[in-house]
Amino acid sequence: LDVAYTSVDSPLGPLVVAATPKGLVRVSYTEFRGEDDVLEDLARRVSPRVLEAPARLDGIRRELDEYFEGRLQDFATPIDWSYLAGFTREVLRATAAIPFGDVSTYAGVAEAAGSPRAVRAAGNALGANPMPVVVPCHRVLRTGGSLGGYTGGIERKEFLLRLEGRLL
């Protein structure tokens, strides 16, 4: 089994969560991309051996439940970064380091990823984040403090920032 996946109910709607033996590779909102599309993408990008195995994902399911209940601030589930490359990987690693309840900017993330002038490329990398919520791209705002975009829609970004105490 190369990729285990399951569906997780959340206040943001159903999520598909997937992991390799090394760690988490996907958290997807299924509203925009159906579960079948997510699984096809995993088969193409990670491995054709994708199997529904909820028990293998009990840890991240529990952590997501605790996070949405306001009882968890730091995810302990390891992340498998090996399917991400170059600047995208660096942007997402920098984003993963933004603490709960804190925010950064697209420019700040670009700088932390090693390319301070690559603000637009950082935004593109964040827009393609395969693990929203766990890799907290919702914590990245525009330089002026406005919300900017979000993979799952601006309402979800607002929800997550409110959950973390950043919006009233």
C-alpha cells in the first residue's frame, strides 16, 4: 500500500485525507474536486496503489477533530514533502512554520522560502497547497492585511482565522 486515504467530516465540509508511509500528502476539499478526482490525482502524482484505509489515518483524523474543536494548535502528523519540488516545497515548508494564531504575508513567506521578490510565485504555490489546514496557508495574508485568496474559498479562510482567534 503506497497511499492510504479516507474521508473526514469537518465543519468545512468533507475532506479527503491521504498519506504515504512517510507522512501526509493530501487534505482536499471535495466540494471543488470530487473524491474520484482527488484519488486520480494521487494515483498520477504519488502512486497508482491508492487504497481506502481509514485505520491508517486515525491519527490525522483525531488531530483534525481536535483542531476544529479548538483543542489542538500544532499538528504532530508527519508530512511527506517528497512529492513537492523546488520553490513550492520551500514556500509550503515556510507556511507550515507559521504558528497557530499568527499570520504572515505573501511577501513574508516568499522571503522565508529564500526568494523575497517572488511574491506572486509564493501566492501560486499557496494556491496549489495539497494540504490546506495542516499546512496553514489560511494564515497568509496580503501585505496590507486583507485576506487575499484561499484554495477552499474565502469563507473557509475566514472560518479558520476566526477559529484561531485572528478574526472577530
